[in-house]
Amino acid sequence: MDKSTIKEGRTIGFSSSIICIIESVGTEDVASGHLLYKQLHADTDFDMPCVFYQVRTKPDFLNVLSRIEQQVERTNKFPIIHLCMHGDQTGIELMNGDCVDWIEMRDALTSINIKCRNNLFLTLAVCGGIYLMTLITTVVDGHIGRSPFWGFIGHENNVSQGWSFIAFYEFYKTLSKESDFHLAFKRLNNCHTENQLNHFGFVDSEYVFKKIYTHYKRVNCDSEALKVRAKAIIRNSGNGRKLPGMTRNRSLKQIQFEIIEYSKQHIIEMWERFFMVDLYPDNKKRFPFRYRL
């Protein structure tokens, strides 16, 4: 496997050096994560290090994420995190019954991803795993933060752990042997059975930022929104409330133009923060700015 770059779509891709499998299932469930770990270790053609964590409780789970972050900081090796546990649209359920909402994972994954320079990739053998994207579709305090991941693979519906073991083994084997993300993803979904009618989905940080940008543009910059914002500025101008760089005594049209200019700069700042361009200038090439008002 090319451990430095795996190309995908328009982006250069993500870098990874180790697979971290985290499992938390009951004694009556198929331990697909442990099976995957043993199979990857037994495969002499698979050349990527792999570690296995079994967790029982929410503190266990969050502690493992913290340990992974520390390992990234110490070794500069970027992980792929593979989750095997029960879940639904709201989050995951662990072996002892503890639940962790998708939103509760945001800070831990974001911390890891910052140290990974927006290279963190996750695969989720979890029912409802596709809803991990709710981590970053929620805007906090009116501002978008940094991306918690480069991308992930998840399922919208129920996932059979026995089937997922076969599918993800095929995925990782192809990724290692062919260094081809698209082919690996295709083979992952080709492993589905009659009970798995819906395929796994893939979401990357560019896709999610585009959704955030589209929402921002619609809410703040369409013709009606501009009129509402401009009139509010005129009403409040007597109290000195205005956008940075604005002057008094402008026409409604002038104010709308100034709002557009301010919004353009705000979107650039959102993009720089989300893709960590302010921290890692090389990310500007990986995630080109394509967003216009």
C-alpha cells in the first residue's frame, strides 16, 4: 500500500500508516473487528500495521481515542480508525450499554484530525454509521469549526457484523494491494448479500463543507436574505452596529454589496479553518477553494 497518499476523487487523498480497530460488542455478537484484525495479521500480502482495542464503557472508548491522539503526536503516524459496535442515527452503543452520541465524538476526533493534518479516515461497521456526518453539519455558535475527519465509510441502515467482516477485509486487502480507493470501495459494496440491499456510503470533508457553504449562501446571501440583512443594518446604524469596513449613509444597494464582500471573506475564513489551511499551508493544494457567491 502506498502509505503516503491514496488518491480519491478531486483531492490528492489522505495519508495513513496504521489501522486502529475499536470493537465493543456483546458475547452473543459476531466479533467482526477481532476477526478482521486476525485476518489482516495472517495475510502475508498485507503490509500495514494493525492494532486492536476492545472497549466496554464510554470512558474506555474515549480513552482509546485519546491514546490514538497521543500516538499520532508521538509518532506522526496517521491512523485509519475502524469501529465495530452497535449504533443508530444518534450514535453508538457499547458493550455495557453506554451510548455515545455522534456529536459527543466531535472533540476527540477533531483533536486527532488536527494532528493528522486533515488525514483522518474512518470505516464504520456500525448500523447508521453514515450519520457520523452530523458531527460537522451542526454549526457551533454561528461558526464552523475544523473538520473532524478527512472522510469516512458508513451505512445508512443495519449492518450484519459477519457480512461486514468479509466486506471490510476485501476493502483493506484491495487498498493495500492496489492502492486504489475507488476499486477498494467498489469491492466493499460488491460483497453485499441479499440482506444488504443498501450499499455503504462514502463522505469526505469536501462534500460536507460544500453542504455547509450552500446553506450559508442560501441563508445569508440570496436576494431576500440580503434585503433583510441590509434593512437590519440601516435600522441599527444609529446604535453604531454595522459590519466591519462599512460606512454610514449608504444606499440599500451599497449595503447589500458590502454584505456580499464581507460574506466572501467570511467564507474564505471558514474554508481556511475547516481544512486547516491556517495551520498547514500545504492543505491549500489538497483542498482548493472553489466557493463563490
